[in-house]
Amino acid sequence: MAIPSRARANRPPSGEESRRASKADQVYDEIKEAILSGTFEPGMAIDKVELCSRLGMSRFPVTTAINRLAYERLVVIEPQHGSFVAKISADDVRELLLIRRALEAEIAGEAARRLTHEALEKLERNLRYQVAAVEAQDYSGFYALDVEFHRIIIGGLNLLHSSEILEGLRSHLERVRRLLLPLPGRMPVTYAEHRAIVDALNAGDADKAMAAMRDHLSQTAVMFESYVKQRPSLFST
């Protein structure tokens, strides 16, 4: 007997449905990482047939993953033409960088006033690892340490709402940050900017901490504008 629609909706997923979902998640993770890392550049066509062949999967999980990425605005689906990696909106990035700079500068000032010794020790340890990553030219390692650096500061203040806002901004800005980090000289400069922030925090100087964080994030905005001029095909306005 056929399963009534309500019962079908409420029943646990079958083994086949679970396998399909798992495969779709796997494809989603792989394509998303390729987009965020720049392996799949903005504007690039996504070849479903090639993906199916390379991953050894049917079209269903690949299509499901692409639809999910389209919902997140990382992929653009053009009927009769195909699926493409979404270009980066330059105007959106400018706005997000503005919000991030304003919020993190204020947080840095607050951190100078009340960040714990334990949190400051974590920052010092993070900076030591950053030095090692710079010396090894380890871009992915440095990127992870950069993300952790900013999380240590806000995490040490227990600012839950601000943390949620910044995590949202970070996810939207991740493609841009990964594009900028490998630029010549960027890693040692970023380390020096982080060092200045921690020096101000250790001194308990709120004004200097705010200025150091503002300068650090302003440099990201300057580099972004330069990169847009160098690679205009990657961006939309």
C-alpha cells in the first residue's frame, strides 16, 4: 500500500536517501572549498559532467550541491547556459569591510580594558605560530591563524552577538581574504599589524588598540581596491 503523504514526510529517511544526502554534502563541501580557495575562480563555468566523472557520482548529488551553493550566492545558475561560480560583488565587499572595521576597532578598545591574561597568552602563542607560517610560506596555515587571532580577541570578551555578526561577515569575506593573503609581502605585513594590536592590548591602551585594529583592517580595504583594478573580471559592481 502506498505511504500517505503525511506519513512519508514524517518517516525517518531510508538508507538510500541518507546515502544521497551524504553524497550531496560531500560534493557541496568540495565545490565550496574550491570556490572559497580560488581554485574555482569567479565567473568560471562548473562542468557537471566532469564533476560527476571525477567524483564517481550521479548527477543528483552534484545538482543538489550546486543548488545549495546557488542559494548561498556562491553559484549562479543560468537556464539553458549552465552553472557558474558567482563573481564577487565589489560593492558588497566594501560595505562588509566597513562594518567589520568599525566593529572590530571598538572591540579592540574594549579588549585593552578587560582582556584576561589567559587570552593575552593565547594571542602571544598565536603570533609565534604566525612567525613560523611566514617563514614556511604556509598560506593556508597563516590564514587559519589569522582567523583564530581575531576569534581569540572577541572570544575573550564573551560578546556573543558581536561574535555572531563577525562570523557572518567572515563567511561572506572569505573568498576575498583568501585572494589577498598570497599577494607578495602580505603575510609578514599582516603579522606586523597583529603584533602592533597585541602590544597595545598588553599595554592596556584602548586608544592604541583601536587605532592598530583600524589600521590593520584599513590595509585590507586598500589591498582589495588594488586587486579589483588588477583582476576586474573576478568582480561585479
